Amino acid sequence: MRRKWPWILSLAAVGLAEASPPEKPDSERVALTSVDPACSAEKSTRCLCVGTPGTATAQLEEIGVDLGALKTAGWPCVQGDFDKDGQPDYAFPGKGYSCNGSVPVRVLFTKDGKVREVLALPREVSCLQLYGIRSKPGPQGVPRTARQGLVDWGEGNATWVYLFNGKAWRASRHLSESR
């Protein structure tokens, strides 16, 4: 009987090890939060996120995002749920972001705290904001939508609305003179 117990305990330990999936390293987890929770991405072009982007570091570095600044002081970003899956998604403009020049944008789609996919917007932007859900078309014909999107408010005929259709970003151009 003395020899059976270690054998049974060994089987139990093997069974537990097989039942529990291995933990993912923290470097794979997206850990982002707003620097100022009161900053509204629908009203401001200067909201910042701080933290770590999980496995999306290469895609963000490609457009000039300073990962050191993102981790410590924050980097401009727009948080939303662009694919309407209930998980936070993050849009990051590249280096040199301001309303005076255009930069590329990468959007991190997350699932269960990890990067699911990173996509580029189809064109560069200058004044990036959250485009909220709308039941009716807005001024100058901006579209109605059942999901959040992104908007680049411009002057003249330069407002662009970006909506994700589940597979790709769709961009539409609208008048913006009387915004």
C-alpha cells in the first residue's frame, strides 16, 4: 500500500497539469488604460493611452510609436469597440501625429486580453477621433452606424469616416465645412 500512494499522486499531478492550459507570458497581454479617464475620444484628438500593447509592438514601431513613451507617459490613441465583440480595441496614430499633418494608423483588435489582429486604416489621418454609434445620418451626410468607428475631421470636403465591417476598414468621404 505504501508504494501505491506516490504512484496515485503522480497520476493526479499529471492529470492536473494536462487540465490547466499554460499561462501566457505577460508580454503577450495587452495592458492599456487611459491616462485621463475623463478624456472623451469623441470630443478630443489628444486622449492618451498608457501601458503595453502585447504582441503588437512591431506593428506600432513600424509607424513610429514610441513604446517607451506608451509604457510610461502615454501615446495618443482612441479606444473603442470597432468590431462590436465587446472587447476593447485601440487605434494608434504614428509618429508626428497632429492636426497639421497626416500619419498612418494601426488598430489593435483584442480578444481575452491579447492581440487578435492589427490592421492599418486605408489612408493616413490628421485629427483622429472616435465615431460614435448613430441611428440616423449626421450633418453633411456622415453615415449612421450600429458600431463605433473612427473619424478624421477635416476642412472643406475632407472629413473621412472609417467603419470596420468585420473583415476590413471602409472609408467614406464627407463634407465638413459647417461642423
